[in-house]
Amino acid sequence: MKILVTGAAGFIGFHLVEALVKLGHEVVGIDNINDYYDVNLKYARLAESGISRIEVEKSEGHPELVEGSLPYVQSTKHQKYQFLKLDITNLSGLERLFKRECFTHVVNLAAQAGVRYSIENPHAYVQSNIVGYVNILECCRHNKIEHLVYASSSSVYGANAKIPFSEDDRVDHPVSLYAATKKSNELMAYTYSHLYSLPTTGLRFFTVYGPWGRPDMAPMLFANAITKGEPIKVFNNGEMQRDFTYIDDIVEGVVRCVSTLPTKQPKAEVFNIGNSKPVDLMEFISIMEVCLGKKAEKNFMPMQDGDVKVTYADTSKLNKDVAYTSEVPLNVGLKVLVEWFKLYNSL
């Protein structure tokens, strides 16, 4: 396969690229490397994949982005991996990329992430998650892509009181703009599958964690604050549950989905991908304390706008279609995360 991975400097994108090239696939990764969180972490992920920050920064503002060929950066670790700094809202750049590379598959992980930030900066979500996503759909349509796999989110379930969350549940009451954009992605994918016979698979990720994780999510926020002796914010007074899913399990599920085409008509599929074992927030904090060897100072706070009390994935459909089963228990995954966290912050 020749695969485009968007959001390749992101948490899931970085790990997915590593898995795909090790399986022998040819991969091109793109990312706009925005500053929603520390760009140094994004560049560090790229460096881990053999992509030089110096070479990426040299390509910024390159005239070839406007016309002509595209300034790729070749990985020094993976012969079959190239990276290009490119925003999915740049339609002309995407069109040239698709025309040149003749991709067989696309995995779209590029998006403006974060539930709470969508309340503060809604326009960023519309540009990336709506405009950019339509650009991806259009390029896939016009270039006869065999399969588009894209990131959705467990947030589409909103304040769903029925657990576990099933793909058959109604998801028309989002409680954040981020969730609304992800639901719109699923609707647009269905439309393109119906109109243009483009096979699409959406993956509703459930609270992904692990090494190289996003610093704006609870696992990294807690690890950082506890290590520094700073208080952690415990929302809804700790009365929350999350279906924490280790990154290796997520990547395994994505890889299986890439090579598994939807069979029903239209060829538009959506799957939950999670651990199916929700954990109380206070239990999560206790395990984190054990892994760090340090107690957390806790600030108990009310529920935040756009947040939900429980996430819980029913993954029976994914198990049936691609034989996916989450393998890594939380105490094991958090131990690996903490070991990486200590090493990364000692460099």
C-alpha cells in the first residue's frame, strides 16, 4: 500500500506511521505543526521517526508549495517514509500531493483537537475539522482512493446515559463544538460513500494514552503536575469514568481497519475503538500515584462545559469485523507512560 497519514506529527499519527513503515508500506506524512500545544513535542516525535526539524523548517514558505514539486523531508530511519509540512486546509497543495503520489489509502488524523478549547476558539475547529476534512474527501474522490480511514471521537455520544456506547446509539446531541465537527465528519463520509462509492471508515477513539501523548490530556497533565508537586484539577469532584485505551491497542485497530474495506452499501463504516473497561477517575489517579511514587495534591472542581461523566466503548462490532481486542490493562500502560515521561523530561 501507499498511504497518506495526515496529522503525522500528532500522538496517534506518529505511532501509526511507525507501525505502517515497519509493515513495509510506503508512507507520506503531513502535518501543519500548529501551536495548539508545544511544537517541541511534535518535532521530537518527528525526530524519533527520522524527520529532521531543521529540514522541515527549511521547507517553510518554500516556493514549491505554491507551484511545482513539493519539498519533502526524507526520514533517515525509514526508507519508505517522507514528511511534508502541509495544512489540510491548503487545497491546492493537497491536490498536487495526491496527483503526484497516487496514494492507495488515506488515514486522516489531522484535526483541531480538544473539547474545552473548542469553546474558546470555534473558528479553528471549523477550518480544520470541516473545511480541511472536505478537502481530504474531495482529493480522495478525484484520485480514486481505495479506502479512507478517518478519526472520529467518542465525544459524538454526548451525554449519552446508555452504557456501553454502541455504534447504533443516537449521536445527534453533541455537547461541544468539537463533537459536532466529528459527527459532521461521519455524515460527510457517508455522503461521499453514497454519491461517489468512496469506501470510508470512521473510528471513534476513546481516551487514548501512552508514550508521546498529548500534553493537554489528563494522563500527561497529571504526570506533569504530580512530578512537580503541583495540584491537579479533578473535575466533577472525581465522579467521572473514562475508557482509557493504550496507544498500541489503538494503532493495531487502525492498521486492521486500513486493510479491511467496508462491505455494506454504501461503503461507509463507523467503529468504536476503545478498551471497553471504564475506570473511575480517582482509581486512575491512584494508579498514576503508584507509578510515579508520589501522592497527588488534588483540587476538586465542578463539571466543565462540554465534558461528559462517562465514556465506555462497546467494541463488539470492531471485534467481529477485524478481530480487534484491546490487550493492555491500565496499570501496565500507565507504567510505560510514566517511564517514557521521566526519560523525555530528563533530556
